[in-house]
Amino acid sequence: MKILTEVEAENFLEKEGFKVVKRKLTKNYKEAENFAYKVSFPVVLKISSRNILHKTENNALILNITKDTLKKSYQKLANKKEKILIQKQIPGESLIMGIKKDPTFKHTLLVGFGGVLTELIKDTSLRITPINKKEAKEMLEELKSHPLIDGFRGKKLNKEKIIENLIKVSKLPEKYPNIKELDINPLIVSEKEATIVDARIIFE
């Protein structure tokens, strides 16, 4: 079994044609500072480790970092003696997409509204991979929160980008049948884009 770090998983998905957030694995604060000014604030800092699956619960994630809080935030994570990943923080709604290898059905695909509320809300839809555009639309329509996609209080998400990502994720097991688990949480979706900001992959 091979567990990819977040950086490795994101690099893998980027090579497969997915849009992934701008990011840098840093060795020191100066590298983080240079990156932050290059991409503009706010930014996100995360500890990059195979041993940390839930960053929020392990105090391994700091959001909404400005130029005034960057140094203090970096030092706080640097004390944990792990590598630190810095990312551009982007606005939008959080979705989750994932694949799991099932002994009966081979690979199943999941989509739902993500972020820290994923396990609490449990608003997800499942299919056997791969799927087509019609099935992708049906999956989204099955979500209780699907009005958020089509437009709610003036906010609308890019449905076509979500569908495009769903189909691409569903086809990965055809090319990589040894994928045991793949989690994209979250995929940040706005009116224009859908961008992966965190991912985890386990290969058999």
C-alpha cells in the first residue's frame, strides 16, 4: 500500500489534467513569504504529513492569513517539525469528490458538499465508475444541497466544471486500477472555476 502526501496527490492530479490551487512546499519562512507576495493574500498554511489525515482536528491548518499574520502563523506550524505547505486561498463553496475500491463493485464514486461539515451533513451521492454526463447531472440533483449549485441568494456555482471534474475522477480507475482510495476535499467551486485545494490518494 502506498499513501501519497497531499503534495504528491495534488501533483498526480495536476498531471492528469485537473486544476489544482497554486501551492509551494516550503523549507523556511522566507520561501513562504516570497510565495505569498507572488500569489497575493489571503493564503493558507498546512502541515504536509502522511500521518495527518484531518488537518483541522490536528491544528495543522491555518486559513485567512494576511501579510500581518503570516510570520506568526508560519512559526506556529513550524514548531511541529513538519514540512509546511502554503497555498493561495480562493473563494467559493466546498465540494467533496472521491473514489473507493469496493470488493463487489470494483470502484465507486462519491460527490457531496464538503469541507469540515462533510461527516456531519452526509449529503452525498454514489455511483459505480465510470460515469457519463447524464449520470453526473443525476448525482448532483440527488444532493439535498443542490440548490446551492443552480443558484441560491444570488450565488451560482459552475455546474459544468463540477460535472467535468466528476467525469474525469470517475475515469481514473480505468487508467489506475490500483487506486484504493482517492479523496478530493475540498474542491472549491465558484461561478467561474472548480479548483482542487486538498487531496489524498492511497494506492494498493
